[in-house]
Amino acid sequence: MDDARAKISAWRTRHNESRPHSAPDWATPPNSPADARARQSQVTARWASRAGRRPRRSSTARWRCSGN
């Protein structure tokens, strides 16, 4: 029984911590939080640089019927 527990524990550690997952760039789970914080700061900076701009007009605004 101890042998089975040791093998399962080793498998679980490899599966959850060192095996590449299908995350962006095949990152392992321990790398993901740091990468996510970096991506979030980039996205936040992009949105902040757009502050003060006028919103784009909807392209569907031209589709209004004239009521003929």
C-alpha cells in the first residue's frame, strides 16, 4: 500500500507541477500565475492608453430603415 501511495504522489506531482499543459506556450501550472500577472498588466496598459478616445460608431448605424 505504501508503494502505491508513493507512486500516486509522484504521478500527481509530475502531472500538476512539471508536466506541460495545454495552456498558452505550454506553460506548467506553477509558471502560469506569474505569466498571467504579466499579461494582465500589458492588457491594462493598453486599455489605459485608449482612455479619452471617442468610441467608434457602430457600423450597423447605416442599416436603419428610412420608413418608406
